[in-house]
Amino acid sequence: MSRCGTHGAGRSKESKFAYAWVGNSESQCPGQCAWPFHQPIYGPQTTPLVAPNGDVGVDGMVINLATVLAGTVTNPFNNGYYQGSSDAPLEAVSACTGIFGKGSYPGYPGEVLVDKTSGASYNAIGENGRKYLLPAMWDPKTTTCKALV
């Protein structure tokens, strides 16, 4: 499969259900699925960022999981929030691909925080001080992509 992740819906006898799936971003299309922690498959060949948890695959999967979870929550049955065709919907995070901080542009993820000890890039702090890089999300109120930093 050549996708970083996907979400969809199914139906059982009793109800409909939504699901999300992400692959191993380091072994499966790392130039797309693990960017910005891996050299991009297309575009400017900038130096990759240092993964905040020291694992390019897992840190890439965090980005992809955030992306598909946002899509699953806002467009679970392909009739929720999206723009464009339902065959190829532009969803809450897919509208902001590659944006992680202010000033981003193709090949540059934007201004993010950098850990002084490890040099790792992040924009979110989770449980027990764990650091993550999470994608920007489309804000329909301001019609802009909003990153955490």
C-alpha cells in the first residue's frame, strides 16, 4: 500500500463504524510518510528535522495518526467536514499538508520548537513531557491553517 494512512467507514448488521489506519512511515514511503524527519521524495532536499522521540518511523506515524484521526472525527462517513469531491476529499488536516509552524512553505515545515539537549523538533508536549510534532489543522472560521506554534 502506498499510503501513509487512511480512514473510512463500514457497516455491520447493527450499526455503522468508522476506522483509521496508519502504516510504518519509516519503511513505507518514508519520503512522504516520515517527512520532515526523512528526506522528501519530491521537492527541495532540505536537511531532515531530528525526530522528537528518536524514531523516524514512530514520529512520522504520530503525524499520520493525527492526520487520519482528525479526518475520522470531522468526516467519519464521508459526509462531514471536507472540501471538494467526496471521492478525494480535502479534510481538516489534509488541507494543511506539510505545515507544522509559522512561515512554512513546500520543503520547509515552518518555525517549530527545538529541544536544547537533543536538537529534536517539536510543537507539542504530551504526558510526562514527551514531545511531538503535530500537523496544522484547517480553521474554517479564519480560513487558514493553524499550527500549535
